[in-house]
Amino acid sequence: MASNKIALGIALATLIALPVTAGAQELTIKAVSAFPEGTFNSKNFESFIQRINAAGKGVLQINYIGGPKAIPSFEVGNAVRTGVVEIANVTGAFYTTIMPEADALKLAQIPVAEQRKNGAIEYINSIWNAKANAYYLARVVDGTPFHIYLNKPIDKPDLKGLKLRVTPVYRDFFQALGATVVQTAPGEVYAALERGVVDGYGWPITGIFDLGWHEKTKFRVDPGFYNAEVSILVNLDAWKKMTDAQRALLQKEALTAEAMNADYARDIAEDTRKQAAAGIKTIAFDAANTKKYLDTAYATGWKGVIDKSPEHGPKLRQLISKK
């Protein structure tokens, strides 16, 4: 009798320890986004999750725990690395403390489909595997430029006397233009603008309406610079433990998500129109200052990457720059 009870106890303990499943092979993994749910930078990822959960019954399900309220934006990269979550939607700017190479993704001048053909994604994955314990699954924001948004006008690429909110994406660039920089999470920007803690910020052409920042913004500097990047990362240990069918499903829907990047052209046009309707005025430099502005953006961007990663920076530049 005692031995039967012990055996039953061991069996129950084993069942409790197993992941939540709907069938013998179904795996449930935990997901988080570094951006608020339902906003521009999360929507492709959320569609990806919906497709996985619809197609993956009996194979793979994703438990989406939400955005920065679940895990703060700048902690998401480490959450993937350590396995707190198995999959995440995050920009490289939020985990440069783990691997400075993540900052290079913003400098891509060729689309992710071409990066898959020329070996860039394969090379990126080798770095992410080694340094972030992550499998680089997909780039789900691509082809979207960044802009400087201000509450005070400028007539040349000179930000002296202005305080701008930054992430690592544009810290070096804004400092090269003379700005004083302040780093905050996206959820803190509205209050910083409202209280005059900052005079402006960097952000893609899309998404400021999701966060209400248009209410505190007067000017947008054109042209855009860099290439906004948000990607899906998978914890490498979790990836290796998955079955071929589970990995194949993730890869199939990852390619679908990347194909949807083409839709952003419509979003860019719509948000540009909405910004004008909201009273946000455009600042455009003359030809010489425009060239200086863009040259400074890319020179400082690549210098920052290569200084921090002399091993991988030059190769990344070769693979993702326009020929």
C-alpha cells in the first residue's frame, strides 16, 4: 500500500511539472511585447500569435502576457536570454546592454527578405545565439524611418540647447547634433513632454498617435533617418527543445509576418497625413543641410556599433548596407 502511494505521488508530481498541454505534443510558450498591447509596434506580433494559436492546436500555443506592464521594455531582452519568457517582440535598442550588435539593426538599408538571401540573417543569428542566448526569428517592423519630433523650431541640423528623449537608437546621432539626451521608457515620454523635461524625442513616422504624443508635439524634422526595427526573438534553449513541427510552424508564420512589412507603406502615408491634420508642422532643411544631417546619422550610427563591436560591426555593415 505504501509503495503504491509513493508511486502515485511521483506520477502526480511528474504531471504537475509538465508544461500546459492540450495533447501529447502540444507545447505552450510564454510571450511578451516590449511595446504596449495594440500599438503599432505590437500589432504584427499580435497577429503572428493569433495565427500560431489558430494553426497550432495540438502542436504549439502562445500565452501572451502583454506589454511593458508585464515586463519593463528595457528588461525584455534579458527576459528572453534567461528564459523568463520563451518568445518576445522587442527592438534591439532595448537590449544593447546584453549585446551592442543589436544597435546595428536600425542601420539596415536593405529589406529583411534580401537579408535572408545574402546571408545577413544567418550571420545575425550566429551572433544572437552566442551573445543573447536567442534565436532571431523575424523582423516584424521594417522599412519605417525615424524622425525627430520637437516643440521648438530649428532651421538647420543643430540641436544645441535642446533636451531630447532617446533610446540607444539615436543617442549618438542626437549628441553629435548637440542635443542633451534623456533616456526613458516609451510609457514615460508623454509626462516628460507635458512637464517640459524634454523638448522633443526620436520616434518612427508611425505610432505617435497610439501613445498620445501628438498632443504635445509641434514639429517633425524631415527627412526620416535609419530604419525602425522590431523583431521576434526566441529563447535559444526553448528553440532547441522544440520539435521540428513546432519550429516549422514558427518559421512559416515568421515569414508571413515579414511579408506584412510591405503594408507599412500605407501606414506611413496615413500617419503622415494625420500628423499634418493634428497641426504638426514639417521642418525641411536645404539640400546641403539635408545631406549633412543624413551623413551624420549614418556615420555616427556605424561608428557607435563598430567601436562597441569591432569583431562583428564591419561584417554587419557589409551585409545590411545599400551597395
